[in-house]
Amino acid sequence: MSTPDRFTVSRQLLSRAERVIPGGVWGHNKFPSVLDPDRYPWFAERGEGARLRDVDGTWYLDFMCGYGTMVNGYACQEVDQAVIEEVRLGECLSQATARSVELAELLVDTVDGAAWAAWGKSGSDATWIALLTARAHTGRSLVACVDGAYHGSHGWCAWCNPGAGRQPSDSHTVVTMRWNDIDDLNRVFATHGPELAAVAITPFHHPIPGAAVLPDPAWLRALREHCDRAGTLLISDDVRAGFRLDLRGSHAVFGYRPDLVCFSKALANGWPIAAVTGTEALREAAGNVFAAGTFWNAGSAMAGAIANLRTMRKEDAIGRMRASGEKLQTGLHALGELHGVPLQVTGPAAMPHVTVDGDDEYLWMRRFAVNLVAEGCFVHPTHNWFVSAAHGDDVIEEFLACAGRAMVRTQEELVGS
């Protein structure tokens, strides 16, 4: 079992951070109610391949992959070398660099339906740029989203990010609907169709917390038909899944045709960049919107993205992630059956979401995650996990051995031996 002494440096850093950073760690990790600071490493020092080392010097098999940013392994030489070479030329120059043209050309050649590309630095930037483009093209303001979906932290997403500082008026132009529910889809378009600039969906539904749910092809067909009839644009928020399921975009896997696609996380193997791709019909609207950031045209992350996508294609990263994810899924199901745990692994193989039937408060999963940390494995109890191209058979087998021991310990602690 992990003890507080194991995380001495991490806890000291957290204590210092709480005096100068609201919440101690800024962003989505700042809430210790989910990750126990006494049983979890709170600060990382380095990563190599599929492994993460914390500030106390402990190595972990990492199945969070920087919350999805890492696909080719931490410290991937091909990607990082491209970034270093670009940085030596000067970072964030007064003008865009040739890397922006090269990356746009690569994305247009790679992503199904893409005629152009635009930039940001985060997934929230990407979804906002897509919404601005949709509004500019249609002259409408309303957007429909799925209940429980997450599309970023910008103001229009207040409906999915309730809490301090948010106002209902921030997202008064958002209406919601239920995933895979054709009747509810019909209701939304019957009520709001002429007002809808866009419908924003993720390629599959991954609420937090909650199990992942794949799309019903009939629902996707009905959604596209409604959008075409109403003159509404379909935005595919591929920020989390993009370049993990298919280099052409996740919509190529699930068989739907978006007008705009949003990418970030895995685009540059951890280097900060986001992209939006769109159809030819939206080129003029995209050119007319104002969305900008001082760092958006910096060349280093673009160089990293180019190297990352080329490396993924050369090394068949998609196939490797899928194979490793399937092995992980099969192994976890077998362990659940062996130890009497009603374990569910949902979502695509490269992005498994692990839940337990009846564990509505995630008490079992939180204890399981702590016990996995004690075994040298880093996971999140409520978020989906990630598998990268660096998670080979040896990594999966080592993790499953750790998971078996952690599962036994969790059962003993929560339900008795």
C-alpha cells in the first residue's frame, strides 16, 4: 500500500503550491477530492516511453498519457528533435513560419473532408474557433450539444462546466439533447432547427464520470440529415480521440461527415497546439472570423505535429494502440471474472473507460486506482484511460499482473477476503 512517506517531496511541493497557486495545481487536476494527495503522486518529474516518474523518484506505467496528449511515447526522439531544431531558429517570431503551411498541407492531405486548417493552442480554442466559423457561415447563434459532453472551458461551455464564476447567460445560446436518442434529436430540430448554427458532438460519448457509449449509426445518419435540411453545420470535437483511432479523424471510423473537425491533445505528442479543419464551403467564413493568440503561430509545436503525424504513419501507431488496447481490455475482463468484480471496459480499445457495475460513487475505482499506484501504475479512477504506441505487449502484461494484485487488495479492503 502506498504510504504518505512515499510522496514526501510531492506533498511538500503541494504545500508550497497552495500558497501561491489557487488549488495548488491549476486546471483540471486541482481538486484532491478525486485524486488523494496522500496516496497519489501530485507532481511529475519526467517521462520515457510509456512510463512516468514522479518527483519522489518513483516510476509508473502511465495509462493516462498526459491526459491523451502522448501517442508516440514520452520523450519521442523524432518529435522532440523536430521541436528543438525549430526552437533554435527562434520561437514565436513576428510572422508565421513555413511550418504552418507544411502542417496545414499535411492535415488537408490526411483528414477526411479537410480543405483548410486553422490554429489554436488548446482544445477549448479549437471548439471556439469551430463555433465562430459556424456562426459566421450561417448567421445564426444557437448550438446544440449532447447532455454530459465536454467541449472545453471557454464561456460558451458553461453548461458543461457549472461552478464558481459561471453564469447561466454564458451559455444561453446552447441547447442540449440526449446521446443516441433519435426522438430527442427530432425534438431539438423541430424546435430550434432554423436557429441552429451548429451541432457539436464527440465521435463517441465519454462523459465524466460515466461509461463510454459508442454512436448508433442510425442516430448519426439522422443527425446528418437534419443538419443538411436545416442548413446547420456539424462539428466533430475530436480533441480527445483525434489521431488515436484513425489518422483521417475519428469520424472516418464511425462513418459520419462533419463540416468542421477539432483536434488538439495528441496532435503533437504533447507539444501545445490545436487545429480546426473544415470543408471548402467554409473557407470564406473561417477567413472572416477573428480568433487569435500571440503564440498560435509559434513554429516549434507545428514542427512537432508534423513529425508526430509522420512518425505515427510510418510506425502504424494506430494499429499498435488498437492491438495493445484490445489486449488490455481482454486482460481486465479476465481479471474481473477471476476475482468476482463486475468490471466494465467501454469505449474504443485505445481509450478504455474502466468502471464497475454498482460503483456509482466510484468508491471501488478510487481504491483500485490507489492500489494500482502502490503497484507502480498510474491511472485515473473516473476519467477514461489511454494507450499509446509505446504500450507494447511487455507493458500490458506487466500492468495486468499489477492490476490483478491491486484488484485482490481492493476486494479485501472493501468487501472482505
